[in-house]
Amino acid sequence: MIRMLHFADFHLGMENYGRAHPETGLNSRVHDFLQRLDEVFSYGRKNDVDLVVFAGDAFKNRTPNPTLQREFARRIRQMSDHCPVVLLLGNHDLAASISRASSLEIYQTLAVPSVLLGDEYKLHDVHTKRGTAYVATVPYPVKARLLTEQDDHAQSTQAHDERFQRTISQMLTELADQARQMPEESPRVLVGHFTVSGAITGSEREVMLGSDVTVSLGDLDDPAWDYVALGHIHKHQCLTNGSRTPVVYSGSLERIDFGEENEPKGFCWVELERGRTRWRFQPVNSRPFVTLRADLRSSANPLKDALDTVRRANVQGAIVRMYLQVNAADEARVELRQLYAALYERGANVVATVKLEVEREDRTRLGDLSESLTPLQLLERYFQARGTSPAYTARLLERAKVIFDEVEQEHA
């Protein structure tokens, strides 16, 4: 049995809701992310891990600054002193052009001991202190890397995309065939970075680099593999169940925005054994994101009630946002500075926003508009209400008609 640690989507350099660290000058979110990586590797060393698999996206972008590269490399080097480390290329790691180096290629160039760069669609034999594991690396699929020049001249975009999907499926089938030919007692792992059909997506779409690729679950759920370690989607999930091959997204280590507020963050601990693999999700102490909401429209003292909401909340160490519903007459009574101060006094790490959602009386706009008016007629009424000159209105409406016609044709 080989003890394997699977994590992904580190995205070092993501600085949403951060501030300058008083000692290092780095963004506080950089420290958050590095602390999570330290936490992961500390767990691995404590539990005598045999193999570390990173399923892609080391940095926020394809050109990380030298400080971020140094901090990541320092930790990878320390971990590789303990056991082999597989680094897969995700879409954030790949250079914009195939002729340029990736952000992780330096490990291969310097031949860093015990670090294997997954930059090819290939089956590797990885020797650990408890035996050999066969690891197939499937970096993020890119058309320019997988399709030939002849494929590039396909008759249509649809045909081109279909050819791309068939190529990926064929490549995965070939890797599985190779794995089946390996010694029966040795476990086999596929490490990939892409979206699998049926997976629940989330905030990763907001930081996507390049167009996405979807791989069929059927191409991965194969007994040739004892575990499929995936990256690219930030939400931890297993796409199979029962006796089938575990096809698992470890998820990311840190939250990047409030869309991930309620998602646990962590990595997967895998007891890798041919035909008898067991695994579990291991949470980490990621920075909490907290949203506070209060409806103060019927409150006699909205500021007091808002402060009471803060006092009741657990915001210790959290990145916080607060939304308060108030009447227009009470808007001036709610002092935002007091609320910001109260949140920091309660231990908030960063207050992203305190926002008043003011309920105002409905007003009829642009006169009594009938539902039968066309978008162009409604726009003309708007320009008239704004006092736009007839000549300029005519020019604007002419441009608008072209846009409306194009939209109508697209949805025809």
C-alpha cells in the first residue's frame, strides 16, 4: 500500500480581499495560500507520505513573479526530500504560446531530484519507498498541442472541436491500455487537469484562462486505474461511487471569493493499492468567508440592530461582507464607519464591504409605458426623457437598430 497525497489548484498570487502584510510587505492572501501549502506538506510528512501528486494550477497566472516562484519552489524542494512529487501542468501553468516555457518547466530543466513534471500525455513509473506506482500524466488539453496542422484546416469549428474531443478520448484510452500492461501488483494513477462531464463547477470559471475542455467520465472510470486525481474544478467532489474507480477532484486549498464561502477546502489522502484503494478528504484551515445580512426596514433603531448583528456573528479571522436592507428615511441613520469598526473589533481579517440596500418608492419612468412598445420605441422614449436632441437621437436609434437586429438573428 502506497500512501499518496493529492492536491490541486493552488493559485498562488490570488490576492482578492488582501492587504499588505506588516512584516513582509506581501499581500496577506499570499501568506494565507502559503500557510495552506505548509499545512498540507506537514500532514504528509507526519503521516510518512510516499508520493505527492499535484494536479495543476500552481499560480494565479502564467507569468508569476519571482517571489511567488521562490516560495513555491522552496516548499516543493523540501517535500521532494521526503518523497517523489509529481507536478502536473494546468491551464494556468501553460504558456500562452507552445514555443514558450511553462511556469513549472524550471524543475525539469534543473533536473530537481524526485520532482517529475507532468507536461506530456505519458505513463510514468514512479519509485517510492513502498514500491512502484504507475502515474499517467494528462496536462490541460490544448488544441495546438494535440491536433496536427491537417486537423487545423477542418471544414468547420464544430468539426474541429469534435476532432479535438475524439483525440482526447483516444489518448486516454491508450494510456489505460498501457496501464493494463504493467505488473498486476503495482497500483496505477491517472492525474488530469480538465473538466469532467457531470462535475459541479463554481468560482474557477471566474479565473479561467483560455477556453475550457470537457472530458467524458466514461473515459476515466476504467478499472485500469486505481485512482484518478483531478484538478481544475475548485469544489471537492467524487464523480463515482461504490466499487468503481474513484474519480476525484481534491478541490482548491483556499477560497478565492464569496462564491466558495460554504465549500470545505483541503486535499485527499489516498491509500493506494491495486484493486483496494481507499481515500478520504482532509480539510485544511482555509480563511473563512462570511456574509452577514439583516433586514432593518421595520427597525426603530437600525444602527443598533445592525451592530447587534455584528456582535452575534462569528467573524474571527474572516473576510466579511455585510448587506443591510433599510428604508430610504433611515439611510442616513446607519453610519457605515461604526459598522466597519465593529467588525474589526470582532476580529474580522478584512471587511470587503458594508452595503446598504435602500428600499425606495417605485417611480414611473419615461411616462406611462405600454408593454406593447418595442425595445427601439422604449429607447426612443428614454432619449426623449433625457432631453437628447432629435438629430443625435436619430443617430443613436440607427445604431441601436443594427444591434437589435443582430441579437434577433442570433436567437432566431
